[in-house]
Amino acid sequence: MSTLRARHSARSRHLHGPRGERRSDRRADERGAVLVVAFIYLVAVSVTVLGLSNWVASDLSNTKGFANSREQHTAAQSTVELAMQNMRYTPLIGANQTWGQFNYCWGAGGTSSLTIDGYSFNVYCSTAWIPTSAVTRTVTIDACPTSVSAAACESPNGTYLQAVVVFDDYPPGGAAPVNGSCVLWSWCGEGETITSWIWA
């Protein structure tokens, strides 16, 4: 009887042993597959996060660039507007303000400049004067960064911002033509019309 039990036990071990080993191998294979899938998932997530990071960094850089460009535009516009206001009420007429010859817009130097938010601009003015006409003064204003020379700024395609403004130096109801400066009758710049505003 004991011999039969021993044989049965040996047979049972012989039958069940390989099955246990097969199950163990299958579990190892499944664990390896899970690790491969997890690795692929981590790589895919890392690539996605890297792409998003580059996109965000690019957007932040673009936003800063747009802000700087807007500030520079604002500085140029403000400088030109100051020149327009000064030329409107304080006309500069004479040898330094003849048509086609650019000179200062305020002050007495060769140029007039203004710095806003760290951006510095020079402005140059030229006046066409017809005292007996309602189109009394046509003033061309060129604005360029101070790093640009006057000759380059005044060239046809060298200016950063160019404005052309027409001033009517007669009262609203009109008056007899006067062949002289508006400072003689205190109606300088009664009317103002911007006929051109061109960005480079």
C-alpha cells in the first residue's frame, strides 16, 4: 500500500510540476509585456509634454515680442503727435522749414527727439507754406529711432513713421487772404487735417 502511495505521489509531482512551471513562465511574460507597455506610455507622455513645453515657450516669446513692438509703435506715434501739436500752434517757417528740407519740429536743434518706455525717436519736419490759401501749411513729419541717421530717415523708404498734416490758419468763417505768417493774427492751426499716416 505504501508503495502505491509513493508511486501516486511521484506521478502527481510529475504531472503537476510542469504545469506550475508553465504558469510561472506565463506570469513572467505578462509582467514583461506590462513593463514594455508602461515604458512606451511614458515615452509618449514625455514627448507630448516636451512638445507642449516648446509651444508654451514659443508663445511666451511671441507675446513679449508683440509687447515690445507695440511699445515701440506707441513711442513713435506719441513723438509724431507731439510734433504735430507743436507745429500746429507754433509754425516754423523760414529757411529751416522749406519744402523738401527736413529740420527740427520743436526747439532749435537739427532734430527733435523724445524717449518713451525706453524707445527714443527723432522727428524731422518740412513745411510747404501758402499763406493766402486755406491749405496754409502742409507739414511732413518723419520719425525714426535715434540710431538711424537723419539722411537715412529722410530717404523715401527710410522712415519708421511718416505723417502729412495740413493746417488751415484762417478763422472758421474765413477771412481775406493775408500774405504773412499766422502769428500776426493769432489763428495758427485753426484747422487740422491728417492726410497721410504711413508706417514703414
